[in-house]
Amino acid sequence: MSVIKYWGKRDEKLILAMNESISVTFDPTHLCTTTTVAVSPVFDRDRMWLNGKEMSLSGRRYQNCLREIRARANDVEDETKGIKIAKNDWEKLHVHISSNNNFPTAAGLASSASGFACLVFALAKLMNVQEDNGKLSAIARQGSGSACRSLHGGFVKWVMGKEEDGSDSIAVQLVDEKYWDDLVIIIAVVSSQQKETSSSSGMLQTVETSTLMEYRAKEVVPKRVIEMEEAIKNRDFSTFARLTCAENNQFHAICLDTSPPIFYMNDTSHRIISCVEKWNRSVGTPQAAYTCDAGPNVVLMARDREAATLLLRRLLFHFPPNSTDIDSYVVGDKLILKDAGV
Ligand code: ADP
Ligand code: DP6
Ligand code: CO
């Protein structure tokens, strides 16, 4: 989930962003993609099933990932299984891919990020690609921009890069998943419905029509990226929360500044945000940060376990699960559920 948002490309084909971005990768025990790749000489073409349904692999993004991984394939030999595939054979062999998200697809919970990161990683493993996750991130980026960040755990930055071919527009890990242990993530699943405007077409429309976009990318984000990096490294929750919430609100403001306007958050997302804002103000120091990507689902990040328990109690009171407003919550830690009385 991004805390500094990527929205707008400077190169549509290579998927290069107009500004740098930062995200946190969710713990895979809760939200994840599982991708299995099979190879066989009897397969006559590459095929893929997403959440059990066959989909076309003809799109440029899938083709780019397959081509780039195949170009880096190596010999694979496993005597115990009697497998021997020479480096050059990979060009002729076809794959069958099955990928499943255990969370809503195309609903603003970063399924394209999780999906393409997992796809590139799985293909690289199968074909014995030796590149590190940084290099693989430049391939995942060509599937979906946000996917480059999801090859690393913890907090991750997608750097702009200078090369025209995009080879240095990669993701770097800022801190690993254990670094900020206190932070607790709660996801409010407001709607599992597929969004009306995909991220790719939404951001293209914003670049073409929003007058605020350029100001955001050039003047606002570069400063915020520096401040955010600093806050993450110092585990400075107050600054982190201020920036995360401000980013969320500016991102949705430029969506509204797009013509026709794009509404990703809905009334429930707004009410959840107000609830967090009121609580933070009543305490005096931020207890929780909120952010939504391109969809109505709200990701909440609490200062610590105690704050997470109090936040969850508040949410359950105002927005009971399985109600008309909200589907469910995804909570990082069972102890918090117990403390919150669930
Ligand atoms: P999200 O907010 O969920 O990232 P996007 O509009 O960015 O939504 O992207 C959704 C698209 O990402 C899907 O329509 C599909 O093409 C692709 N996608 C989602 N999950 C996977 C997956 N597991 N493997 C490959 N591609 C995926
Ligand atoms: C709002 O990476 O899904 O989640 O590169 O066109 O596939 P494409 O778009 P995508 O956009 C993500 C947008 C965002 C913000 C973010 O993740 O930084
Ligand atoms: Co996406």
C-alpha cells in the first residue's frame, strides 16, 4: 500500500513514473497472491488463469514480463526429478500460469502490484534467473508500476532513474519488514467490487486533464519523499501519519481535478477518515494514519498495538462488519482482536 502515491506516467510504454513513490508491503499471511507456473513440452502456447478464470496473455504488459524473464533464463537441472532444460530451450517452451489473489482484485488493494511482482518472481524462479530483486523490480514495473515496489518487504521506494530505457527505474528497500515493529495495519474492506476506472486509465486521464498534476509531481512530492524517508527511518509516527494522510487527500483531490472526475473513495471511506481525524485531534497526537489507493478500501496504520485496539473498537462501533457500509476488516494480529473484544 502506497504512502507516497505514484499517479501519472512520464513514459506509458516502459511504465516510468512522473514522481517517486513509497509503499509498505503487507505481511503475506494476510493479503497475498499465490502464483504457480508450469512448463511442459506439450504446451503449445503460454496461458494464464487469474482467480480460476482463463485470461488473455496478449497484452503488452504480460508479454513484456514474459520476454524479459525468458531473455535472462539459465540452464535448469534437477537430477532427482529427471529435469534438464538448457538455457536456449526456454525460448521454445511454453508456460501455464495460475494466479490467485486472496483479496479483492482491481478494488484498490494493489492486486496489480502483488500480482505482477509474484508473476515475475515465479517465472524467474522457474527459469533460474539470477538477477536480484532490484533488477527483477525493473521487469515487474513493466507489468504494473506499483509492482516494482512489491518485490521487497518493509518500506520500499520506487526511484525515478535517469536511463532512457528505464533500467535504473527500480525499487529499493528503505527498511525491512521487522524495522518498524510497533506499526499495526488494519484494512477496512469497504467494497470488494471491481473499480470503474482502472489505475492505468485513471492516471492517464489525470495527466491529460488535471492542472494540479504537474504542481503535485514537481513541487509537492519530491519534498514529501525526503520527509517520508526520514520519518520511516526514525520511526517518527507523527510525521509519518501527517504525510500519509496529506498524500491520500491530495491524491484523491487530483482524481477529482481530472475530467471527467474520478471518484475512488466513497461516502464510507470519507466517514472512516473523519472518524480517524476526530480521534487524532481529540488525543492531540496522531494515533492512526489512513490511506486509500485507487478504490474505496481504507488502510489504517496505528501507532502501536494499544492504538490499534482502540481504533478497532471505534471502527467496530461506527462501522460494524457485514453491514451495508462495510464488508470486513483485515487485522494484522489476533491479540488485537482479542483486546478489542472480538
Ligand atoms: P488494483 O488497485 O487492484 O491494483 P488495477 O486497476 O491497478 O487494480 O489493476 C487490476 C489488474 O491487475 C487486473 O485487471 C489484472 O489485469 C491485473 N492483476 C490483478 N491481479 C493479478 C495477478 N494475480 N496476476 C496478474 N495480474 C493481475
Ligand atoms: C493509487 O501500479 O496499478 O495505487 O502502473 O498503470 O499498472 P499501472 O498502475 P498501478 O497504479 C497504482 C496507483 C496507486 C498508487 C500507488 O500504488 O503508488
Ligand atoms: Co494497481
